[in-house]
Amino acid sequence: MKQHEFEAQHEALWQRIDAALEKPSQGDNSKFLAEQYLHLCQQLAIAKERMYDGALLARLNKLALELYRELYRYRSETRLNFYAFYKRDFPLAIYRHRFYILLAFLVMVLPGLVAGAWTYLDEDSIYSVVDGSQVRQVERMYDPQADKLGRERESETDILMFGFYIKNNISVAFRCFAGGLLLGIGTLLVLFFNGMFMGSIAGHLTRLDYVDTFYPFVAGHGSFELTAIVFSGAAGLRLGYAILNPGQSSRLDSLRQAGRDVVPMLYGIVLMLVIAAFLEAFWSSNGTLPIAVKYAVAAVLWGLVLLYSFSGRRHGSR
């Protein structure tokens, strides 16, 4: 390729990088600059290999150096800036993946509603979805006569259960996310079967009239746990779509880009699951609290989670 053709092909990009460097913190400029740094370095390497004239090499070298300095400065300033991340980056990532989130929500919730209605109306249907030993275990967990609500304790310390819940929650979320590498099919299956399981349990326990033990227990921490699982599913679907529809990039490059896009979501999901585990171990399992108080707190938590999840819209519309 001749030099003038090379310049014509990339001139618009170089001008856009120049403009973004003038206001790096405005809008999505920081993300754009991070994405284009490797491309610019590649173009500089090509120009050197083809021995284009010194003016072009100097321009590209200067542009790459400025871009590197800006990225280094941005990363240094934002390192460990948790406040900025959770105020803007995480909700913005949620907003950008809203269509994947909606799909993940429907895939998990719709089968759950169907399964819940089925197990509520037919007492034997629960055994078509859940193993008999699990059914008996769940019945003991939420028996109104039980001393402690929730999972049976091997230890009476809530701290050990806190660790157990973290491990369990992150395990489910990881399967949702990693399933995206199987063209998204794995993610869809994990969401579907988790929805079926939870819906079946809810319908069965409602039929047994364990309403006053089951729903107050799950209502509070469910705001963080269930939402985080949906977000994990959305991240997995993003990976699957990147593989199925790479566009002009290779499938590997498309997957890498998708991975970078969902990283803010993954950081936020981990925190949500830790909060959910804390609530489940220390709040939800407390059988001495009035049911009205648990429902009131649950309503506040759900409201806060939903408000936060939708707050990214104001950042995305700028």
C-alpha cells in the first residue's frame, strides 16, 4: 500500500484521537483512547516497516506517545478509586448491557414463574424438577418450627455461613458468565435451570404454607443475589454474542473486546454477591425479627438496587 493510501485510510481515526486527547475525560473519550492505543502502535509499526517518510513517522510517534501518557495518567489517577467506579463505571456498564440484562432476566424469571405455578398447583410436580432429598432439605430449612432459618448449619457461627454463601453465590455467577464461551448456550441453560429451581421451590413452599418463613428470608438478600445473577448472565451473553457475531474482527479479538467491556460488571457483581452473602448469613437467618420489619427492609433494598441499576442511564446519555 502506498503512503497516500495508508494516510487516507487512517486519517479520520488519527484526527479523532487528536480531538479526544484534547478532552480525554469527556464522555467516552477515555474508553475510546484505551481501545485505539494498540491500533495506533500497530499503524506506527507498519509505517516504519514500509519506510514511509519521516513526517508521517514523527506524527504517529508523537500521537502514540501522547496517548500512552494520557492512559498512564488516567490509570494512575483512577487506581483504587472505588468511589468513582461504583458511582459511574459500574452503573454505566449496566446501562450499556441493558438488552443482555433484559434477555437474561426473561430467561431466568419466565421459567421460574411457570415452574412456581406448576409446583403450587400439583404437589407431586416438585419431584420432576428437584431431587427428593433436596426437597426434604428445603422443607426442613423453612419449617416454621425450625430453630434457625435457611441452610442447615454444620456450625452455629454465622461467620462460617457467610463464607459458605459467598462461595455458593460466586459459583453460580461464574457458571452464568463462563457459559457464554459456549456461544452463550451455557449461560442460557444456567439461567433457565436456576429459574426453574427457584420457582419450583417457591411454589412448593407456598403450597405448604411456609410463606411466613420462606419469603421474609429470601426477600432481603435476594435483591442483591438475584440481580447479580442476572448481571452475570448478561455478561455471559455478551461473550457469546461476540463469538457468534465478531463483525470485521476475528472471533478472538471480538471476544477480547467483549471481555474488556464486561469487566466493570464483573467487579460490581462480586461486591453485590458479598453483600448478599452478608445479609443472608446475619440478617435473613435471624428468626427473631418481626416479619413486617424484614419486608420493610427488603422493600428498601430492592428500591435501592433498582435505582442504582438504572442510574447509569444519565451517564450513557451524555
